[in-house]
Amino acid sequence: MLAKLREWTDSHNPKWLALFRVALGAILLLRGVAFLNEPEKFRTLIIDNDLGNYQDILMMTIPWVHIGGGFLIIIGLFTRFAAFIQVPVIIGAIIFVTSKRGLYKAETDLSLSVIILMLSLVFVVEGSGPLSLANYFKEEQEYEKSEEEAEANANP
């Protein structure tokens, strides 16, 4: 099943999708950096959403999940995994933050969070695509394998 999905996405992954992959990764990476640069604002956001019991673990994990995942998504390495680990964080942000701030207030990031969630789900399915480090490594490995086979055939 996974092999068929991977085969299908490899053949149906347009190059322009890399632009959205890089944009998603950059947004996540910058969001993680923003959380680290403004820890008091981030702590207040956690406490205001009745997540104070988990304050320490959330303050340590969420920024690094965004930074690490965003970087991997940008370069296109382990993209499915990096996008997958973003999904629970983004769903939590949508549920907890939006429920406290309200859906129709000007300062909600609901639309951006939903777009990021949708893009993350797209890249969980699609993977990194042809313009990625993963694809480069895959092609390099195939090239080396073909070189070894050609050398083995030339020297009986």
C-alpha cells in the first residue's frame, strides 16, 4: 500500500509544489524562532489556554518541532515525517488558541493555521517531490548503482 502511494506521488508531484513546500517550511521555522525569541509571550499563550500544567514540556518541544521540521521541509529531507509531526501541534493550536480567542476576532491566526495544516497534510501524502535533497540522494544512489552494474558488465 505504501509502495503504491509512494510510486503514485513520485509520478504526480509537480515541480511548482516545491515552492509551497519551501514556504511551509519557512513559516514553521520562523514561527519556532519567534517562540524562542519571545518566551514570555509564548508562556502567556500557553497559560491563557489552560495548558499551564504542560507549560515546561510545551515550551521546550513546540519551538524545536517547528524549527527542526521546518528546516527538513525546506530542504526536502524526511518531508513526510517532518510534516506529520507538525499536524498534532497545529491541530492543538487551532483547538486551544482559537477556542480561547474566538473565531471572529481580528488577532486570530485561524486562517493561517488552517492553511499550514492543509499544506502539512499535502506533504504528508506527497512527500518532498523532485526538487528536494531526498530526490537528489535517491538519484545519486541510482547513478552509483548503474555505474557499478556497468563496471561489472564491462569486466567479466
